[in-house]
Amino acid sequence: MVPRSAAVKRSRRAESGRGLLAREGRARGNGFGLSPAFWARFVENHWRRRPLILKRPFSVPLATGADILRGIVNARAQFRADDLKTPLKFFVEQALLQAEVQHHLPAARDSTLEDYVARVTSKLRGRPFGLIVTEYPPFDAQTWLRLREFLRPLYARIGIPGNPTQTGLFLGTYARTPFGVHKDLHDTFIFMIEGRKKFRTWPAEFFREEQDMTRSLHYRSFLDRATTLDAEAGDVLYWPSSYWHVAEPRSSSTRWRNWTRAWGPRRSETFFPSIRIGCRRAPTRCLGSSRTPQRL
Ligand SMILES: [Fe+2]
């Protein structure tokens, strides 16, 4: 077992996009579209090759905590009406809640995300939870339009993927992804809304040569060979679908224990909302550039 401090110290950091952004230009004005020159370099060097972290590429936040709260309240309204079809999952520690989920979602009496997190944490007697809205755009049109603006020049270059793009919202007090180390079918962009998270990633071949780590939380001995994406609010991250990954909030374990004992948040960064766009890779059929990005 590699000691934690040593492992973190030796862990490789993902390539920063600072140079790429400086050379090719950040999004202009209040826009969320990076330049075609940026995307040309991105596709050449990173797309389906290796992770990248972009430090605050936009001049304004993609979404605020209030936007996210409104979006989840909208999702809750649909959940009450038709709970089987609403794309929403609620975890308590590593367990997926199958009943009474609506009582753990934001309600009208939660005026902020912090209020919501405090209420649910008290209800769960301090046990960490995770809320995932697996298909978020129907509940937050403004954020979806901004994400579409972000993707448009990428899809103009590579063609629209043959499978739908998925956009999920992740929020919670979990210390690590509730379902552990895993790979997705999608190439992933993460947009950090609030708080800080570390994303640990490993290329596909890494665990082929090691033990099977699918859905495991016992990955600490492999941290020295992980590529770490250290993200804070406003950052945008990318990793290919071939990469194994797991997310960790950046608060210390001491602070985490104190916080869970108190049954309520002491810091606004403890719930870590982030949005994930998944550009699904399999099957790899691509519709080509004859479909315009405006039709996303
Ligand atoms: Fe994932």
C-alpha cells in the first residue's frame, strides 16, 4: 500500500490547458464557445488521447448554485408525476435508494443548495449522499444552451457522434464516487460549478495489467500512477472514454468527519455540484459534418 501523502505527491497531474487557452484564446464576452483554433489543437492532441484541464476558460460561470437548485426542483416535479421515467438517481453512501426518493430531493422550503444539503444530511443522520440527474438539460434550458454553444465548434470539426450526447448533473456529500472506479461509454467533459474535486484517472491498459478495479473504492495503492485532474469552480476537464476514473471532493478527511458528525454543512464547498457532458463513443459511427451542429 502506498502511503497517502507519498501517493498524492507522486501522482501525475493532467496537462493544463493554460498554454492552449493563452495561444488560441478564451471564450469571448459572455460566450461559452472556444475558438476553432483551440478545438483544432484539442482534437489533434487530446481528443480520445489523453486528459486535459482548462482553468476557468469562461468569463462568467456556466451556472450558479441557484440555477442548479432550480433545475433539480424542476426534475423533482417530473419525478413526482412519473418517477419511473425521470432520469434521477439518489445514493446513500454506496446504496442506490429505490423508494421515498422524492423526500430526499430539493423542495420549495430549501432556499439555497446549502439549505437543501443541510436538511438532507440531517435526515440521513450525517451519512453521505449523492444525487445524479442523469439527463439534466430538460430541467435547465439556459445551461443546456450554453453547453450546446461549447460543443458546437467541436462537433463542427469531428462530426456529430452517432449516439446522443448525455448531460448529467452530479451533486452530493460523498467522499468518493458512490459506485467507485469505472469507465464510461462516453468521452467526458466536466464543468465544475462550485467547490473543488480531484478526479483520478488511469488509461485503459493500466488495469489490464493490474487487478480488476471495476466499481472498487480500494484504489489508493494505484494513486502514484494516476493522472490527477485537480479542479475548482469554473474549470472544465476532459478525459477519453477509454480512461478509468473516480472523483474525490477536496476537503480533508478531518474536515469531512467533523462535518458529518455535525449533520450539516460548515462550508459552502461541501456539496460539489458539477455537470458532465458525455459524447458517447460506442458504436463509433459518426454522422459526419453534413449534420449541422445547430441541430444538436
Ligand atoms: Fe464516470
